[in-house]
Amino acid sequence: MKIKLMRGQAASEEAIVALEAELGCRLSDSFRAFVRTYDGAKPEANIFKIGENNDSGVNRFIPVDEISKERAHIENIPAKAYPVAWAEGGNYVFVDEGRNSAVYFWDHELPEETVELAANFEVFLDLLEPFDIKSTKLRPGQIKRVWIDPEFLKRLKK
């Protein structure tokens, strides 16, 4: 794993088994191993690719005891799938046990069009790269205009 994780803790075996009973399937081995140490962890600023022209980041990994509640928010989620992370912009990363434990991105604006990110959760973790704002390059003319909060602008001028 290339990113640092903070504030994670071990999920109890009871919580894992209860989630599996509710889902009607066993959690993938790689996700089980992860939550035994990093349940609910918050990663450092990160980025992952979604297809060719898009990217996102993981804001936080969903604690095992909140997965069922969060699953209810995802339209058209497959029967044996469960969310594992909150992604930027109100989106989710989920694992689908019905499709060999592959990891997918769910965009709330395109709920019918999930995108496969990785073959399994372990591979997904390896896709997470540290994000450095200095690595963002804007092309000349890319920004046409910006709005700055007038109160914030006053603080900049001091």
C-alpha cells in the first residue's frame, strides 16, 4: 500500500460475521484482512484512476458496522455487493462478491454505469496513490473565471 492510513481499528469477528449473514455471502479475504486492522480508517490525500479520463480519491473506508446502512444509499447495487469506501463527491467504491470480488466505482450521477477499478480489494489498495496538489498542472486558458468569497479575499489582502 502506497498511502498512509489513520484512525483505523480492528473490526470484531462478530461484526464481520453479522455483515456476512446480512449480505448472504462471505466477505473477500483481502477485505476481511484489511478490516481486521484498518476498519473505518481515513487515508491521507489520495487519488485513483477511473477509466482513461477520470479520477477520484477515497475520503474514508466505511466501518463494517456502517456498511449495511450505506449500501441502502446505492441505487442498483448488485445483490452480493457492498460498499467499502466513501469516494469524493458523494460516490462509493464497492466490492462485488458475485463478480469474483472485483472492486467498482459507483458515481451517484451515473448509477447505472459502474466502472471496474481492480480485480480485488488488495489490488485496489495498490492503485491508491498519494495526492500532491503540486502535481496538478493546468493548461493555459483552462480556467476561464473563478469566484472568490469576498470575505476570504479581504483576509488575503491583509
